[in-house]
Amino acid sequence: MSFSLNEVEATAKRATRGAGYSWGQAEEASKAVRWLCAQGLDGAEVLARLLTLGLASELAAHRPRQVDGLWQGDGELCPLSAGPLLSDSAYLLKAAPVEMRDVVAPELLLPFAANAARVLKCWVSVEIDGTLAVTDGDHLAVHGVLPAAARRVTVSQGVAPETLRSRHSRAQPAPGDWDVLNRFAHRTYAPATEESRLLGAGAGLSDND
């Protein structure tokens, strides 16, 4: 399966909303997934895995309780809550690293670290349980295998890596992951009504031909 980044972004947005996140968070998620796919990472798989956890039903428990000091929640941290906060709090990295605990789908933090790098105009490193990723906002280097969940994530100002990942213009999600996203996306579609059918193309509810 091969899709344009525009297709992936649109599907990710509807899927995130269908999973119970706000439209604002869905917008953030869709751009994050697109950025990951552009870096050659499987953003669709990461989002599908996150949405199946059902964190949106009690999202307050999965966002950082504070930004001063250690970032942790009452439950596992959701990257769609911690990530935008990281972007908005990029200035904190000038003073000290940001440390997070118990993050699910931590790969989704990388696009938000990229936003912070653009704001600060520097390289930003994200260490995820020993795996190091470095970005300047547009490019990415990853040293190691990114885990599905992380006990510890440390975000700090970094240095330019020697090699960078190649950029991609299309995504190739696995059929199962794409199906998961589409199932969530379908929750945002309004069911057909008699009025909508009458307003649609064709003969409506009767056929006099």
C-alpha cells in the first residue's frame, strides 16, 4: 500500500478525532504523522497503536501534571498531550533538559521536538530509553531502535549528527494499520438521513424513470 503524505495526513486527522481526541489534537496528530512518514518512519503504525489504547476516554490522566521538573501524569503520558506542550515550552530547553516518564508511542514526540528545534534554531535531541534521535526541525537522525513505549524520555539541546535519514514523499503503511485508522476515521462520518439522500445526487428516494 502506498499513499501520498496528503492522504496520510487527512486519514490520521479523522482517525484521531474518531478516537475521541479534540479536533485541535487531531490536527496536531495528523501533522506529526505526516512528519514521521516524511522521515521514512511508520507514522501510521505508531498512531494506530496509540489510538487502540483508548487514552482519549480519560485524557486528563495522561497529560503532564506540571512542566516544572519531571513530566509525568497520573497514568502513562500520551504524546498528543505531552508533545504540543513540549512545542509550546521549547524555551525550557535553554535552561535544562525536559525529562518525561512512562510515555506511550514516544516516537510521536519527535515531530514536536522538531517544532521546538525550529523555535530555538538549534538541534534538539530526544533520548528514548537509550535510543537517541536528533532533529533540526526538517531533518532527523536516529541511532538505535525506537521502542513502542518508554520508561524515560529526555529532551535537550543537541548537536548536528554525522548522518541523516533520507526524506520520503509517500508512505507505505501496513494494511492492518491502515484499516485501524480508517475504522476510527469512519466514526466521524455522519450517517445518511432521508434529507441528505434527497439532497444528494440521483433520484433521491424514488425513481420515476
